[in-house]
Amino acid sequence: MSALHIAIIVSFLFALIVPLLYNKIPKIHTGWFVLILPTILFAYLISFIPTLSAGEVVVRKLTWVPSLGINFDIRLDGLSLLFGLLITGIGALVVLYSIFYLTKKGEALHNFYFYLLMFMGAMLGVVLSGNLMVMYVFWELTSLSSSLLIGYWHHREKSRYGAQKSMLITVTGGFAMLAGFALLYVMTGTFTITEIIAQADVVAASNLFIPAMLLILLGAFTKSAQFPFHIWLPDAMEAPTPVSAYLHSATMVKMGIYLVARLSPVFSGAPEWFWIVSGVGLLTLLWGSFNAVRQTDLKSILAYSTISQLGMLMSMLGVGSAAAYYGYEAGYTAATVAAIFHLINHSTFKGSLFMVAGIVDHETGTRDIRKLGGLMTFMPITFTLSIIGAFSMAGIYPFNGFLSKEMFLATMLNATEIADFNMQTFGILFPVIAWVASVFTFIYCMVLVFKTFTGKYQPEKLEKKPHEAPIGMLIPPIILASLVVLFGLFPNILSHSIIEPAVQAIYPASLTGVEHFDIHISAWHGIDYAPLHMTIGIIVVGLLLYLTLPKWQKIYQYLRLHQKDPVNYAYDYLLEKLVVVAAKITNIQITGLLRDYFVYMYVFLLGLTFYTMYRFNAFAIDTINVAPIPLYVWFVVAVVTAAVIVVPFINNKVVAIISVGFVGFLVSLFYVLFRAPDLALTQLLVETVTTALFLLCFYHLPELRKEKSKPTFKWVNVIISVGVGALVTVMALSALSFGNKKPFESISQYYIDNAHDLGGGDNIVNVILVDFRGLDTMLEILVLGIAALGVVTLIKLRMSGKEDV
């Protein structure tokens, strides 16, 4: 196991230790212990920057389930390194921030940091995995851990609702993604990502290309809150602010972006991929920015802004996929470069803004902008941080958001020049939607800053007297805001160290033939640069609309958007109907009658088995090789049949038990007749013990109730009973009749040949049970042991009658 494997696993191990540290050392916050891990992991990942900048890729292999092609392989390239640095770097800042944010007495910090570390480990597992199935395991762990973090304050109904919604939407998308991975395996015969990319032409030529693409995109869109799956993200804001800053701005919501980028070489160049990814991204961009303006809660504004920014990233990856169609040296990779750069920028300014929102809430007791205002004089540092973050998101120079926003606008303008993909018809919408959405982005950024920190101070509406946050809460957003300024003034410090390796990871030289992407980011392209004109227009129009916001904001009421996102109505309706339908199905299934349960099971068994045998032409009854049946065997069969028929009509419990036991003893006689003494002995022992246990149990039970109504004859039960018996008989005869014509080689000969040498015994049945199927037998014994413990517990349990049952 390599150090990179340990870097993933150590987060889970550390998560197990955290509850043991909680409150064990007085006056020391648990977060200080947790802070050590992401800091060390961040420093460890930074050490790989020179290696990856030189064009190398770090691969570490670990065999897991080789027979299924599932191995815990680690692949550290530019893209996974970028995400790893975001996960650990911002993770360390979030932990530091949480130490001063979660200070209330009684906070379940051991739960919080357990969930947080589990999430960190799962995120690292996703981005470092070189195998799709291993990635899926970690992918679903992120859904689980993020849901636990969202519902951390589980005593709040909104927290539970948000946790449930995020779990349902992201896990459902994960299941779809799993199906897409399975289709990729069918097409390529491997789960290894690099091998799948190497067979991109095979995937493109397959009839399963579109289904696999749609299923995988469904997983990516649900995770990255793309329309219409975006609705879980605003409700996730019920989580503590450190969670929002970590999960919903820098890491988890970008997993869908990561997946699209990672699998772009497989699907890029297809018109369907281009239109779905870029189209959904642009729609999400517009919808998120438009809805952010109507929000009155600081975190809700940031939630919809995150949705908008995720749509922006997705649209750039969609446009960048045209590079696979036109050639990687034709300039189309500029869209992918812009996406990677903006992904970094978004993590810095959005992380700082979430922390600022948390500071305002922590120091005033509210996040409602209708109650805030005039905080600039009370919280000057926080105000400065909000300006840096919000102006960067709005795309104002000299902050890093200005650079990536102009690159985005240039990407949308260049998209109109694509000759194919029907861009001649709908291509004009790309820059138009980008510009309109950017105007709304500018507006909500102004609302975020000036409605909070300027205007009239309203102390009567605040729960606390505002004051500046403690230094511990200010350091993390100060670091992120400093990076916003640093990357804005000197963007090329990232060009060759981070961005170029990431782009090279998305479009590897083995696929593109391009050994080096020459990336240079500049703030000035001349006065005639079209994106600059668009930026000036965004600022002018956005400023006018912000100043006249009260006059046109009523449009949200006319569009019925003033209460909640209309997609939520569809979600709530579907969830309600799902519960109703599930209740109806449950009432049909769970009747309390054992007879009904057997009916369901046997009908399913009959249908599935009969269809399988019919589908594979497995009916083959041939009695040539069947030995003659002596008369005395027929006599035993008749006695067993008579005993079985009599049992249902016996009302005396002791007689019923003896009759059932008699049937079992007669079955052991069959084993004797067919020369299987070991099975006969086992049957005799089991029947003796079970009969004694039945007699013991029934002794303490009340007498069998005499039915007032006469039992009715049910043809359905007769048909099912006869059908199951006939089907099992036909299956046995068919298996025997196939002889040497079986569609597959029987495993029985393997046991015969190897029982002595491998198992050390000549009794083949015993060797199979103890050696070849030893694990199976052990688990059966374990199940019996658990059942025995359950029985003992029920016997020992004494209810007082006051329990909540």
C-alpha cells in the first residue's frame, strides 16, 4: 500500500479517533486535533507539483477484486492534484474557521468532525481513484457524509429536510452513474479510466454510447446541482456555515464538474455531449443568477450564486469538448483552460464569501438582509473581505474573477464560430445567455455587499450588537481573499504549475498528440477586445438595474418566483406521491398472513425460474438414464404424501408436531435408501432437535383456536403448490437429462478431483462444507448465532408496559 493510498484511508481512521478525543482534554477544542490532518495532507500533495509540472503522472496500484477488474488504483495527475489541493487546503481553513464558529456549549463536535473527516476521505478517494467502481464507492460516501453534515443540527426540521433532499437526489444520480459505468465496462471490458479513454473510438462506435453518456451525465448533474436537480443545494444551507463553505462552494458540488472533465476524452466530439453539457450549463447559469437576486438570506444568495457558477463551469467544459472534434491545437482548449482557472477562482472567492456570511450571522444573530445594514463601521475587516469576494465573483478588475469571467465570455463568443453542431442556428444564444446571466451576477453581488454593510443600521432587528469577529474566524477568509487578489494580479503563477497539468490530464498526449499546452493568462487584450466591451456593458447595465431594483423586482411575484423555486413544487409532489404509492404497496405486501408471503415468494419463484428455463431452452426431460424405482420406494413416497396432506387438517398441536416430525424422519429414510448415510444422520439429528424444540415451545403457547368458519378450498393455493413442486421436479429432471450436453461445465468434477489434495479429506460433502465453502458455512453459523442471541434477548426482556412501542 502506497503513501497515496494511506492519504485517503487515514481520513477515515482519524475520524474514528476523533470521538475518543472529544472532551478528553479540557479547554482544548476538538478541531485543533483535526486541523493537523488536512494541513499535513495539503503539504504532502504540494510536494507533487514539480513532478506533475514536468509532465509525469504518479500511479500506484493495489489489487482488490482482480477477477472483476476492480482494483484500488491511484492516479495522481494534474486534474486530481488540483482537486486534492482544494479538498485539503480549503478543508484545513474550514476546520480552523469551525474552531471559532462552533463554540456553543453542548455542540456535538465529535459527530461534526467525524462526518467532516469521512467526507474529506471520500472526496480524496473520488479524485484519486483510477478505477470507476472504486470511484463510485467513494462517490456515494460523499453523498452519505454530506447528508450527515447537512443534517448536523438534526433537531431542526429544515436541516432534516435538506439532508433528506440532498441524499435522495444525489444518490439517485449516483445509481444512474453506476449503470453508466457498467455500460462502459460492457463496451470496453475494463473499469480502469485510462484504458477506457484509450478505447474512446470503441465507445463512440457502440450502440450503448448514448445511454452510457446520459446515465453518467445524470450522476454529474445531480452532484453539481445542474438544472433541474439544483434544488437540493439551497436547502443544504441549513448546515453550519463551515459545511457550506467546504461542501457547497469548493469541493462536493464540483464533483460533477470533475466527472465531466475526467470522462471528456471518452465522450467529447459527439454533438449530443456538446449540446447537453453546454446547454444544461447555460440554463443553470441563467436560472441560478436570476433567482439569486430575489433571495433575502445571505446564504441563500450564495447558494443560488453557486448554482449559477457551477452552470458556468459546466458550459465551458461543454464548449471545450469541441476540441476533440476540431483538433486540440485549434484553440478550442481555451474553454477548458477557462473552466479550470475559474474553478480555482470560484473556490477562493466563494469560500471566503460563505465564511463572511457565517461571520455576519455569528456576530449579529441573523442572515436576513432586510434586517441588516450599516455594518461597515462595526465590521470593517469583514466588509473588506466581502468586497474582495463579491467583486471578484461579479468580474471586476483586479480580482481573479475578472480574468476567468472574460475568458468565459471569450469562450461563448468563440462558440458561435463553430461550424458544426448546428451552431449556425442556436449558437447566438451562447454569448447572449452568458451576458444576461453575468448582469444578474453583478446585481446579486452588489446586493450581497451593500445591502449588508451599507445603508441604515437597524439595531432593533438584530439579536446581538454587531462587532468584528475573533481573529480565528477572520484568518481563513483573509487567506482566501489574499489568493483572490494574488491570482488576479499574477495569474500565471498557476498557469504552468496547476492549470496546464490539469488540462493535460483532461486531454492526455496519448490521445491528442499534443505534448504541451502553452497557457498564458493576460488581463489586457487591447481596447478592441470584445469580452472587455461585454464586461463594461455588464457593469453599466448591472449598476442601473441594482439602483432601480425596487422598481422591477416585482417581476418575481408576477412569475410566481417570490416564494420558492418552482422546481421544488415538483419535488415535493413526487415525494408525496412516492410515499403514498409506497404505503399502498406495503399494505398489499405486508398483510400479517404467512400464507400471503408464501404466495408472493412462490409466484416470483415460478415466474422467474420458468422464464429463465424457457429463455435458455433448458427444458429437457429424458428418462433414459433414470434408474428404475423399486416398489418399496413408491410405498415410502405414498406414506410421506399422506402425512403431508394430513398435517393441515390437524387441530391438536402435539399431534401436528409429531406428524411434521414423522415427515422429516421419512425423508431421512430416502437418504438411507439412496445410500447417503451422512445426510441421513444429519437429517435425523436435525429432526430430533427441531421436534423437541417445537414441543417445548408449543407447551408454553395457548391452545390452537378452533375456527368458527369452515376452511375454504382455494384453487390459487393449489395451483401455486402444484406449480412449485412440478417446477422443481422438472428442473431436477432437466439437469439430469442434459448429461454431457450441458451449456456449461459442471463444478462437481472439480470437487471430486480436488477434495483429497486440496481439502485433505475423502468425504466430498464434508470437504465442500468445511473447506471449499468454509466462509459460507461460517456465515451461516454466524446468522444462526445472531438469531439465537435474538431469541435469548426476547426471553430475557421484561417490558414494564410504559415503553414507547
